[in-house]
Amino acid sequence: MRFIYLLPVLLAAAPLAAQAACTASNFTVTNFASVPNPNTRRISLSGDLVNQCNVPAAAQVRIIAKDAQGNVIESEQAWPAGSSNIQPGKSKKFNFGPLFQFSPSMSSFQVEIVGVREW
């Protein structure tokens, strides 16, 4: 008898289960650029976070600053869209520069998607 009561719930949830959750591989960062300004000791680390998932979602981005030998100088992460979703096929511009303390030894940057969430 319990099965009969659960059947409508299971049938209603089936379309949600069929939709795969978004993962880090569903997001890309395009147009990434690092523009240091040694005179003001600031740096711009900007790009576009693109949602390639089939549902609105958000992603957490990490940028790792390295020196010429590949040693990590600093690492910061944030949600470029805040607590909002990015629509499928759309992008969100970001600039992580204000999160970093500029160092002249910064020579390369690694950008990673480290988390995904649907708000």
C-alpha cells in the first residue's frame, strides 16, 4: 500500500533525476588576461566565465599566481556571479585583481573551476 502513495512522488521526481547536474567541465573561462600595473602595485585578472550546462548554474573560480619557477605565490577563489545563476550559453565577466596583492614576481596564472552550484 505504501508503494501506491510513493508512486506519484517518484513519477514527479523522475524528470529532475534525468537532468544531469552541472559539473566543473560544463564551465569554461575565456578571454582571460593578466595586466599588471607596477606603478600602482595592482593587477587586473579578468575573463569571462561561460556556462555550457543545459540549466542555469554558477561556478566558483580559483586563480593561482606563480613565479617563474612555478612556485605558488598566491591563490584566491570566488563566485564571479555571486549567488546568482548564469543562464545556459551565457557568460559573466569577472576581475579577481582586487583580491590579489600584486607582486612583481608573478609570471603566470592558472585558472580552475573548483565548484558548481545551482542557486
